[in-house]
Amino acid sequence: MSSALQDRLFAEIDAISLIDPHTHINPHAPAASNLAEILGYHYYTELAHSAGMPREAIEEPHLSPRQKAVRLVQYLEPLENTIQYSWLIELAQRLIGWPHERLTPANWETLYDACEACMQQPDWAEQVLARSKLEAVFLTNDFDDPLEGFDTRRYVPCLRTDDLVFHLARPGVRERLVRASGEEVHTSEGLRRAIGRLFERFCSRGARACAISLPPDFSPERVEPQAADRALQLVCRHGGEPAARDADVQTACQVLARFVFWTLAEYCTEFRLPFDLMIGVNRGVYAGGVYQGQDLYDSRVSLIQYRQLFNAFPRVTFPISVLASVTNQELASYAWIFPNVVAHGHWWYSNTPSLIERDAAHRLEAVPQTKLIAYYSDMYKLEFALPKFAMYKRVLARILAERFVIERGWSEERALLLARRILRDNVERIFYAES
Amino acid sequence: MSSALQDRLFAEIDAISLIDPHTHINPHAPAASNLAEILGYHYYTELAHSAGMPREAIEEPHLSPRQKAVRLVQYLEPLENTIQYSWLIELAQRLIGWPHERLTPANWETLYDACEACMQQPDWAEQVLARSKLEAVFLTNDFDDPLEGFDTRRYVPCLRTDDLVFHLARPGVRERLVRASGEEVHTSEGLRRAIGRLFERFCSRGARACAISLPPDFSPERVEPQAADRALQLVCRHGGEPAARDADVQTACQVLARFVFWTLAEYCTEFRLPFDLMIGVNRGVYAGGVYQGQDLYDSRVSLIQYRQLFNAFPRVTFPISVLASVTNQELASYAWIFPNVVAHGHWWYSNTPSLIERDAAHRLEAVPQTKLIAYYSDMYKLEFALPKFAMYKRVLARILAERFVIERGWSEERALLLARRILRDNVERIFYAES
Amino acid sequence: MSSALQDRLFAEIDAISLIDPHTHINPHAPAASNLAEILGYHYYTELAHSAGMPREAIEEPHLSPRQKAVRLVQYLEPLENTIQYSWLIELAQRLIGWPHERLTPANWETLYDACEACMQQPDWAEQVLARSKLEAVFLTNDFDDPLEGFDTRRYVPCLRTDDLVFHLARPGVRERLVRASGEEVHTSEGLRRAIGRLFERFCSRGARACAISLPPDFSPERVEPQAADRALQLVCRHGGEPAARDADVQTACQVLARFVFWTLAEYCTEFRLPFDLMIGVNRGVYAGGVYQGQDLYDSRVSLIQYRQLFNAFPRVTFPISVLASVTNQELASYAWIFPNVVAHGHWWYSNTPSLIERDAAHRLEAVPQTKLIAYYSDMYKLEFALPKFAMYKRVLARILAERFVIERGWSEERALLLARRILRDNVERIFYAES
């Protein structure tokens, strides 16, 4: 598989400067400060737990970073085959200069110390960005994030709206909304005004997207304000998230979710903001799992559920991520037909080489090249952009080598222009359209 | 990937004379008469629209072919990565002799003129058939098509039944049926007789298949004549397609759809006609789309929905196409178990190389070779058979090279016999069984 | 694809001694006694029937083995492309020493006679085990199997529970349960005790797993004993399997199925027995099919249906097989998150090379290596382990060559350790944990 052609293409692709269009970076602490923060990425904690590590081993209070690291390292051996483990080793080798192929109880301290030496440098985050060829990274900001104290051109705000759509039944969420917006939210009209205030603030701070993750059974629909008012009253009276037996409150929550979601789409039109939809996750499926390691999915989801939405908002661009690879063909087909649907990255459980290869190959043969956003890292710490993008770029180099240069007789230059388009140009065109 | 072995196999496969078992050719104008008719294929109009071309740009009335062509050409650049674009270029190069790799606002007129020169030749359609190695193409005829004025051995009639099954609520459809059959259709018995008349006429004109496309939620069942009578009365009284609020009329339409579908299967037994089922399309999902560019699908469909049908009609052969690649494994499994289920081609949204490779590879390893119909073009103009079949044949050559010659140690001759069987012999055996 | 690297890896993988963790071997007649028993494997009878052989041709009473064999051979030609046919030829060549590539009406008798000569040897089963490098094979035992008269270390008992969960409405099943357990089963408590007796007996005879196959719509839940009591009474009163119109009895059967299933999981905790779940089969879909050739599936199934189960039984290991390849990503993801979920083999309709390659490649990149059980043969006669495992090992060798040695730069030794782990070590660790 690996070949001179593929290696040449990879080298050129690897030189492209990137904007990472979806991450969970904290702009006030973008890089890791020690190995424990690297190993604390949920991929390692959840895989280690799945392979036998008790949750308590790492979630015990007052663990020092060194203690947490050594405990995790003890459980890494079963993960050595996974692609996630390969990110860790590539990161250690290429960013830290650590020379080994395995992280073991015998050698972990050398990596711990090497990390510490690197990460204590005051410009470490900038070094990581430079070596990763990242010019900017998009954030995932709570709706009441003050968005202050960082360079919003480097760390680009995005309005994350899961809480607004799915957790308005929690009094704490409504209080945060009142505080962030300065509006009362007892009525659908107040709610609408409050959401408008959020858009104003985010856009004034350079926000480039509104974003949300959605469960597989969600199906957006327009809701009449009167129905939203009734639902809001019922939910407020109930005073908390409803239990299974509170069927009427649950229904009210669903009405409210649809109302808020639709309202977000309306504001995306008004503020010319793309609306990132990340479709398919069920939260908290494994209640005993580690932090951030409890979510799974039901792959029986269809974009037909979004039919009304796509038709109702022709001026909103919807960059769409799907959690299960089986949804990829629908994503490609909907992006091929709907002008406002764009295929976005390779998300979470589908972010592994064999699935990326399948999914990206199909997108590249069936969707206009202007409607593909190749990849985002989804990272919590800057160090992970390098190995995750490298994984993607290797797959892309192979697809271009085999399916375009060899099979279709394209020149390498032409293939590289396509790579540049989907990795870089489209991010600019889609998210930086002048508003 | 490309290799001497694969190239040798392709060359031999490419020499096989074909019968195209499903197209939308108009036998009175089988070939294109200008470039606008080539570019007007829905793949180009819908992809160009999806990439930014307003629908009005090409659907404005009174556009000359040249105007339509130039407008489309302006929007083709974003499509250059797609496989559909490669069909266009291969067609231009191999049928028209046009030498370029891209169709642009700078060179489009040379192709327009070259097309015109070719297509004005009185024997152009015959030339295209000969160069495409096509001996016959199956049509998709409305039930009231007079089927006259063309050579039905070359252009083979097939009875398309979507209108009968799904649109009998439209008074115009019922009137067409009365006119075409000479029977009244106020009762289920009249309806049955009318459909019988259609089969008689089609079979007397050499029809080789009954065909229908089906939405993902359709599930055929036998309906009692009394229930069909009641449904028919309700639908006729209502006088048009029911709105969402007319729940009882909608139910009646569903009963009627099942009754007519089941009746078609009964006549297929009687007239020994294969019943092509094209499973999975939702019509009109994107109402704002270009002509023929509005349909999509819900990939959550199962052949278990056809369980009663396959059991009830052991003497009818069902060549089955599935719209979503995820249904391919079920198609292979059902063809492996049910004697009357045959896997048919690679349809529409699944008709791209990466999906064909996956789907065909699995069919070839799991379904008896007598039960595979390799490919059909689905074309509206003869020019598209050549590049579409070429795409399929390249994939087939790779599968045979890698999975049969190399992995299983087959001789090239043996692999080519398999190719010939599924590309040609099975079309004859399945559709030309003496009735 | 085939390469020196891949061949080297295959040779090493092929030398690993195996324990086959799921078969349908009859320990009293583990090997075939003639060619008819080989050709009688449902893969050949159902594919031959699907390709045109009348069921009666082989299910007619009083056929001699020779008659049955010749009849089947007449219908094998259409199957020559299938991977199942390649098992037959590889078996004939490698175990019987038969030199041909095709089994035809002209040469079948030479194979029949050669089989007879081999199979009459008293140590034939031991020879087959040795040449197949099989140390032990797991059985599929009815709950009332006496488990006597064979070496349970060689032929390892497993408690198959489909009848208990899904067919307790049949008086014959309840009678067998009473007889096998010595307990009355008029109440949920009696039922629970009876099932406990089965576990005691099976575990005292060295059982290593409890196993069940499940339809796609099954969704386990805890049932209150009172509800189970009411359901049991209704079912006993009804006295047989309910028809479609007996809605209340059908509901009672579902309650009972859930109660028994949950009870089995409780005993698996108590007896420390892994619970093999084989998810996704619909029985009897094609009623006119040959023996064992009537089952199919609905690929619309999700492991989210097992959410309660996986959370409720953290101490039970669930080796899970899925019938449709589309479920493979969920299986990998659930095994990645849930400590008690293990990916198990490549089952039935997904047991073909192109699907194994896709499914195994994803498992190997995303699931800890300790949580993968590579393969089982599912065979009814020992002769089939060799070609079926060989098919799997060839695919595994290719995945390791391409995705680990070449792409990730692994040494061959490291790749082979991974192979050994999933093919052998995990079977021991998961099923032979000291109880």
C-alpha cells in the first residue's frame, strides 16, 4: 500500500497550513501541561477502563499528575493495537522527541519528564501550533462563555448549543441563560430574544459557527410559539429534568427542544453563521464509565429526519458530521443534492483509518469538491492535532494516489489541489464568508 | 492498484457485447442531439445546483441549447472531482473525439460544435450503440405508452408501474388507465382486468420486465378484494391526492397501493415476466431542487419487508436494486436464500466506484453466479452507456484480478467466464426465458 | 494483494494451535462419515436450492448418501464463484488429497470414494483435528443434553438457551425442562430454580459458555417476578405457541422471554460463565427453503437495545456476534466502551472475505486487543474448520501486512503476537477464567 507516489503526496499535503474547524480547546490553557493531561484524553481513559482499569484508579480525588500517569500507563498494554495508541506514540515522538515505540511501566517516567521539560516553556502552545501547521483552531464555547482574554483570531469562538436545546428543563441552565442574555425566559418570545443576545455577543467576538450534537432520534420541526409557550410553562413549573414517568413533561421538553433548535437556525440565517450539526450520539449509555467515556449511539438514524430543516433554511450552511459510518452514504447523497448541506470531518467513533478511507473515498467521488470539509481534530489539547491530522492525511494520500492519480489518470498537482481545497480552502470559504 | 493483470482482464471484459437491462431511453430519440442534452442529465444539473447554480439558470423557459450549455459549463468546476464528471469527459473523448480533460468556459464551444457535428449524422444512435457494444437496451415505458414506431428488439419495452401503484388517487392516472385498457376501474375487479390488458399489450409488444421504484417504507401484502373496493371508492370520492390531514384517504391509498402491487405480481406469474423492484427512494425530498434532482432516501429499509411477497410468488423472478449500499448485504443474503431473488445492478446513489467495489465484491463471493445481473446504465441518452459501463468494468476487472485470480488462484479464463456470465448471459437467461 | 510479506505472516498464523469457541459439532460423531454429510452442510444445500435445485431432490426420504451426493453435485456449477464452494474444494484437496478444482457430475465419484476411504479410518476425527491444529472445539448443547460419553476437554459443552427463552410456550419444551432439572416450572420461582439446575449440571461437566441467538427486535429488560408469574400462567393455560391473533399470549411470551433471558444473565454472574449473544437472526423467513436454509435477517438492529443488560451485569462477559456487517461498527464501539462487551467472530452471513476484512480491520484499530475473539468455525462437521479458519487467516494476514507492518511500521513479530492473542490467548483468558 505504501508507495513512493503516496509518500510524495503525503509530504505535500503535510505542508498545507491548516485551520482546525472543530476542537474542544480551552483558549486559556490550550496545550497540555504534563503527561497526565495527555493520557487523560478520554480515548485513553475509556479504552483502559474497557480493558480492565477500574474507574476509581484515575478518578480518585487528589491524585497528583504523576500518580494519574503511572496508573494509566499500567493499563495501556491492551490498547497497543489501537489507532488511538498510535496517536500517543506519534505525538511523543514528533512533538516531545521521545524515541520509543511503546509506553510502559518501565519507561513512562522518561516521557513524563520530557513532557514536563517541553510543556513548561512559555511558548509551548505556539510551538505546537507551528509544528502542527495550525493557524487557528475553532473552539466549543458554552453559551455563557465570556469569550474574553484570548486572541479570537487564533482561538475562534463557536456557540455550542446542546444545553439550550436539550437541557432547558434544568433551572440552572435557564438561570445561566438569563444571566448571559439579560432577558427573561418565561415565554417563547423572551427565549427567542435571549438567544438573539447570545448570537449578538458571539458574533461580535468573531464566532464562526453555531454547533450542536444531536441524539439519533432527534427530528427538527417548526413549532408554533403558542405550543412553545405551553411547553415552557409546563417545564418551568416542573422544575428539573423529568423522570421517565413524567410523560407530559418529557413531551414538553421535546417541543421546547424543537422550538429552540428552529430558533437557532433562524438566527443562523440572520447572522450568516454556519450551523454545525453533529448527528447521532446517545449520552450516558454506560453510566459506570469514566468521565467522557459513557456515550454511545444507535446507528439507525437518517438525514431524512432533517428534511424540513434543510428545505426551510436554504441560506444556512449545515456542515454535518455523522457518528456512524453507515450514515456516510446518506451524508454524501444529501450534500450532493442540497446546496446547504456540507460533509464535515470524521467524527469520534468513525475517526479511525479504515472508516475514514471508506467514507472519504465515497465523498470525494460523489460530492462537489467545494462542499467537503476534510477533517477536524476534536481535540482537547493542542498536541493531538498533529497525530490526528497525520492519520487523516495518510488516508487521503492513499485515496488520491489510488483513486485519482492511478485510476483516473490525474496529475499529482491536480490531486494536491483537491487536497488543499478540502483541507484548507473550504474551511475559509464556508466559515469565513464575510457576514 | 492498476496492473497488467487488471488491464488484460478489462480489455477482455470490454469486448463483451451487452444488453442494457434498465434505461430511460426514449426510443424515438435515443441519442443526444446536442451538448445541452448531455449536460442536462440530472447528475450535472443537480450537482451544479448543489454547488451553487440557481435552478432558474437552466430551467428558465425558452433557453436555446447553446445558452443552457454555457450556463451549466460555468458551474462545472466544483464537480471536477466527481465520478459523474469523469463520465462526461470520457464520453467526450471516446465518442466525440474531443481531446481535453476539463470542460471550461474557455473550451466548451469546441465540444458543443464537435457534438453537433457528430449528432447530426443520421446514424449517430447506431454508431453509439456499436461503439458501446450494445445490442439492445431496455426501456422504462409508461403503462399507456403506445409502444409503436420503434424496433422492440433493439429498444425493449418494460412496463413501469409507479403511477399505477402510488398515484391511482390522481384522477388523471385513472383516466389514462381507462383509456389504455378499455376497462372501467371503479372496482377492484375492474382494476384487475385493466391491469391485465396492460400486460397483454406490453407482452404482445415484446416487453421483458415489469418494473417499479419503491419508497423505503413500502411493505407489500396481500389485500382482500373487498378492502380494495372500499379503498378505491374512498379514493375516487376524494378526487385527488390526499393532504396530510386526510388520514383515512391516505390509508386507503396505501391499501390500494398494496392491492395493485400484489396484482402486478400475480400477472408477472401469469405472463412469466420478471418484476424489477428498485427499493428505497423518497421522492421530492428537496422541493427546491432542479428537475429530477429532488429525490433522496432513508437508508433504514430491510428486505424483510418483502418476506410475504417472495414467499407468495415463487415463480416470479425479482431482480432487485437497492438505493443504499447498506442494503447490499441483505440483497446478497436474500439472493443466496430465495430462489426468486436476483441482485440487479448498482443503482443511482450507489453507482460510484467505491460503493460498486464493496457491493459487487460481496455479491460475487456469496451469491450463485446465475443470480447476479452485473450492471445497467439507467441512462436517458445512449451516450452514457459507454462511460458508465466502463466504470463498472474497471471495478469488476480489479475485483476479479485481486479476489479471484490472485487470492483464489483462478485462471484468467475462468474469471472472464464469470464476468461474461453476470454481464451478458444472465440478462438473456433471466429476461428472455421463453414465455 | 498477495505478497511475500503476507505469505510469511499467513504461514506463521497458520501454525497457531486453536480452540474453536463456537461450533455445532456432535461429539458422538464429530467428523463426517461420507461426502453426503459434507455436501449436506446447509451452505451447499441452500445455495444449490437458491440456484435451482428443488428442495425435494435432497429431502426425499430414504435417499442413500450416494444418491444425495450425486443430486447435489448436479446443482453445484452455479455456486463455483462462492467462497463457500472454495471451502469445499480446499477441504477436499487438503484433507482428502483430492486433486481437482471443481466438483462435477464427471468426477464426483472419485471424491466420494476418497472421502469414504479417509472417513472410515477409526481415528479420522483425531486426524482432522490434528491437521486443523484444533485442540478443542466448543459445542452447542441443548439444555437437556446428558453431556455424557465424550471427552469434555476436547469437546467443550456450552449451554444453548434459545428454547428456554423463546419457546417456553411449547409444552414439549417445558416438559423437557422439568425432566432435565427435576423442578416444577409453574411459577417464576420454579423456573428460576430449574434454570439453576441446568447451570449446575453444565458447569459440573465443564461448560465454558451460555449461548443464545436473538432476533433483531429483541430488547432485554428486567421483569418483575409477579409479571413473569402472570405471563407463565397465561402461556401454560394457552397450551402451545400463540397464533398472530393471540395478542395477549404473544405479549406474555415476550415477558417470559425477557424474564428467562435476565435469569440466565444472573446465573452467568453466579457461575462466572460468559454469555455468548448472537444477535440479529429472523428464523423461518423463507418457509419453503431447505433444512437450515430458511433464516434471514433485518439489518436494522442496534446494540442500544442491550444497554440495560450491559449496565446491569458488569461481571458477566458478553462475547457478541452480529449477523449483519452494518452492526460491526456498533460492536466495535460498544466493546471499546463497555468492559464486559467482547467482539466475537464473523457470523454466518457476514462470514465472507470482503466483510471479514472490513469488520476485522475496524475491530483491530479500535478495540483493545484483549477484547477480540478472532474467529469461530460454526461448523457441524470437523472437516470445515480447516478451510473456514484458513479463509479468516488469509484475511488477517493481509490486514496485518498492510495496516500494521506497512502502514504503522510494526515488526512482523509484533504483528504475529497480535494474531496469536486474538486467535488463541483470548479464547483461553475469556472462556477458561478459573471459576
